[in-house]
Amino acid sequence: MHKANLYLKCTMTVGVAGLVLGGIATSASHVTGSTTPPGPLSDFNLALFKAKSISAAYSVQMIGAGSESYTMYLKKPNLARIDTPFELIVADGKSIVTLNKSDNVYYRRPWTVMEAKSIFRTESANVWSGFFDPGAYIPIVTKNLGSRTRKDQTLSGVQATYDSNGDRQISYFIAESDHILRQAQITVNQNSADGLTTSILDVKTLAVNPDFKMELFTFTAPPEAKSVTLAELNAVKWLTDFDEAKLVAAKTGKKIFVDFCSKSDPVWKKLNEKVYQTERFKREVQTRIVPLRIDLNVDPTLGRAYNVPAIPAHGIIDKKGKLLDQQAGFTTVKSFYQFLDDLLNP
């Protein structure tokens, strides 16, 4: 593939080699209808893949949480700019840069097909991966949801299940006029059998084959932004000083999430694996909380001050140091986030 172009050169009658993009095993077979049944989803993939460029502004709202705004600009063969509340991703054909907005740090790596997968790693971005991949949507089963009218448009609905356990299911609502997505309902398992979450994606504005200035795909670091390694970019930065956490909370308007732990405790290890090391928790850190970790074996003072009932425990503290509530132990991912949402949702 010349210069590692993301745009896969293929025809409608000759298949191309499979590619895993954004977590979906893909091939060109659905273009001929041999894997994905003909219908709205296949039409959507084909319409995206045939487009030379596309821009979209859309919202994503997890059920029970607030709405978030996204913008996306894609241009063949290998240009992209995806702007989210948490990060900015810019691909200029030679490199890909990811900016973590909350920490004001960025990571730059050479453009390769493998690295290009990361552009669509989140579900809210992955629905657009068919722009570069002619076989982006290969569900194991689909269900026709019929037609409905939204915003004076007739949309064809199709529910796609991507795994046998039903842990990843997306309902696409595709405009009959141009075969491009306008809405989606995304249900995924958040690292636990009881951790299913549902988000609604709603396209606000859409343009197919717009002209872009090349400056759009040039990354300019914000003032005082720092270049970091990939490990540094992905790590949750736990504070260990309570006074520092209160200062950060006051500056950002976030509440403090305190993890009272003992790193040798098996229950804490499970909590760390199922919650703290996941993308969902990293997103909470980026948007809603200041993470504070207190190892009670090293420093029991704060634990005594807040009458921590057991190890592990976690709680929410406001910027003035008032403990709003705490929860001991760990049972399920669902109950953990229910605790968090009850205290953080307005």
C-alpha cells in the first residue's frame, strides 16, 4: 500500500484483504453482499466509503448522564480531525496526534494502518469508520427496525449485534435520501456482565464531499501543552496529597474521588482491574472527578478522619473537604457507577 494510505483501494467485484479497524473485523465482502445482508447498513458503509470527504457535528448522551458534543472531519486518503470533550485527534497523513484536553498533554506517533485504528477506538467515533474501510460493519446478526421520521427525514433503522453475548449492539438510523447515518443507539458492556450502558448519538450537521483547508489537519499544540509518551497519556494520574487534591478541585470545579485502599487486598485488586484501569473510569477523571488515592497502610490519618468503615472504600469529597458519601468494598461495576452518578449528577 503506497505510503500506507488508509484509503483501501478496491473495486466492487474484487475482494480485498481483511482489516481490523476500531475493534471490528472487516473485509470488503459486504460490498458484494456476501457477509452483511443488503440493506441500510451496507448502503451506509458504501455511501461513506465512496465519499471523498465528510464532516459531521453530533451529540452523544449516555442514558442518565449529560450530552456531549463532537465534531469530525475526514478526508481521503488518510486525513482526520476528531474533536471530543476529552481529546483531540489529528491525522495529517504522516503522523497522528492525540491531545488529552484535561491534562493538556499530547502524544505523537507515525502514521501507520495499525495506528490509524486508534482514530476510531471509541464507539462514538467507530460508527464513522466505514469512511476508510469498505467492510467496517460486519455484525453476526441484524434486525430490521423499519422506517421512522426524524427532523423531517425518513430514516431506515437496523439493529446490529456484533458478538454472541450481546455485549455490543448498535442500532443505526440511516437517512433514505443519502444513506448516511443520522442517529444511533449504542449499547456496550463496560467490562462487566452487569455493566451495560446505552448512549444516543444524534447528528446535528452533516456535509458530504466538502472542501477542507489543509490547515484543518495540522496539529497546533495549545499553550503550555506537553509532549508525553503513550503510557503517560493513558495513565490515570492519582494524587496522593489531600491538600493538592482540594486545590485542583477548586480550580477545575470537580469533586474529589478518594480511593481508600490497601494494594495487597484482593477486593481492591478486583476494583482496580474492573473499574480504575478502564476507559470509562479514565473518562470520569477527564470530565467529573479529581482522583485521590490514600493507601491506609501507609497513611491512615485521612481514613480515621472520615471514619472509613473498611478496606477498600471510596468516597466523594467536595472542594472544601466535606465528605458527601462513601461506599465500602466492591460488588459490581453497575453499583459503583450508580454510587458515583447519585453524587455527581446534577
